[in-house]
Amino acid sequence: MLKQLVNEAEFDIRIISQTPMLINGGALEHDVKMSPVRTRRSDREEAYIPGSSAKGVLRSHAERCARTLSGTQPEPGACDPFDTGSCSNRLKSVKSTADSYARACPICKLFGCLSLQSRLLVSDFYAEQPADMANLERRDGVGINRVTGGSSNSALFNLEVAVGGKYSGTIRIRNFEMWQLGLVAFVLRDLKSGGLTFGMAKSRGLGQTTAELRSASIRIYLPGAPEGTIVGLAALGPDFAPYKFSDDPREREGIAADVPSSDDGYGLGSHFIYSDQAAVESLLRSVAPIWPAYIRSREAERS
Ligand SMILES: [Zn+2]
């Protein structure tokens, strides 16, 4: 994608486990079939949420958000990554990155596909304090005989799950269009209110979470960007036309940041800090409407 850094948003998030979670890291003991992925810190093993797993959950939910607005048609909402019409498949012979970006579905523009780098970076999520760590507990599982519908004695198995646990990490978006920040607002809203589940055995109630959006930071590096506003990539100007950035005026002209720009002393660009949950909420509400407007404009273009 672009060789320059234009803008960057980072959200500091705490995911709070509401029901036991099993992000499978493989079995460690012979009688346990599955156990949570874990890492070793301060001389003890603890469960954590790998960034790749968290990103997968966010992507699936973003796809649902897109299909809510646009139905099941692959365009203008989200492609099906497992279908022959997926962006990875459609764009594999396209040479230019600008062209790939212009033709990718909204979800692949943000989360990436084989032809496009992801704009969204998700860190691993770890417990901050020992008190935030999950307890590892065993659960017995019973295999069901597919013919009789009864339990199968040969298929008794043990699972290990992470119980409790508060996990902290960050989501960062680099070089975003404003509608992408809007889409992230919807995904974070649902993450916060408990609409996203992590790991395996979701149908058994595992992996339910809520979240706190603790703070956010937005940097605009573009020289000459209007002061006190958050702008998208379209503010780069006409030289970047091949990327076909959204022509919503809020992309180019930006939206007014409702916090003052803080000068970090380096004199390059603006830095907006949203230091508590209420401020983050206000930011998300201000950018959210740009996302449905973008999908509607794509629909209008195709009809
Ligand atoms: Zn796609």
C-alpha cells in the first residue's frame, strides 16, 4: 500500500471473560484433549488471547456488519473468503496495489487479503495483573454417537478452559479512510456490549466476553491537514485517484476532533488523545455514521 504514513488510530482495550474460554493451544497432558493457548511470563504459565485469534473474531464480526447493510451479495459489502469470488481469488492477477485496493471489498480493504496488506494490527491480549489472570480448569466432555444419539463410551474427553480473566491489548489502524474508522466503531461497540465470542465451543456458551474501551489515540501526519480535524486518506489529493478512495466529503475535509490536539514537541502533525471510556465512546459515535453512508454510496454506484 502507501509508502507514507498518513494517519494512525490506536485503541487500548480490555477484554473481560464472562464465560470460560477455550482458544485451543493443543493438549499438554495425555488425558486432556484440548487446552487453552498459553504463554510463560514471570515464571508461570497463563492463558492469553493471541492477536491472530482476536483479529479473526473482529473480521468475522465486521463481515456480519457489512452483510447487515448490504445483504448476502458479495458486493458492495463483504466477499466470502472461501468462495471463488473472494477478493484473494479475484485480484490475484492484478499487478498494481492501487488497482487491487480499488477493487477489493470493504472488509478486505481493511483486514487485507492475499493481494493486500492489512491496515488493522491487533496485538496479543495478556492479563495485566496476577489478579486478572484466568484460572485453568478441567471440564469433562462426552462424545455423542451419531447413530443412536446417546453418549459414546469410547469418546469421553477432557477439556481445559480458561475461567475468568481480563486481557489487555491494542487495536491499531494505519492509513485509514474515515469509513474504516466508522466500521471499527461498530465492531468495538459490539465487542464492548458482549456481542463477540472467542475460541471454541461457542454453541456450548464458551467464550462470551465484554470489553472496556479504555483510551484511544489518533495521529494525523499529513502536512497541511486542517487543524483540529481527523482526516482520511482521500486528503492526500488527486495524485492518489487510482486507489478510488471514498468521495464522502468527511474523508477529505475531516471531522472535528472533540478533544484538543496535543503537541508532542516534534512539530509534525496532530495528536488527539481520548483518555477515558466516555471520550472514546464520543469519538466512535462521531465516526460511526460514515460507515453505512459508504456502503450506501457503493450501492448507488452499482445501480
Ligand atoms: Zn474481500
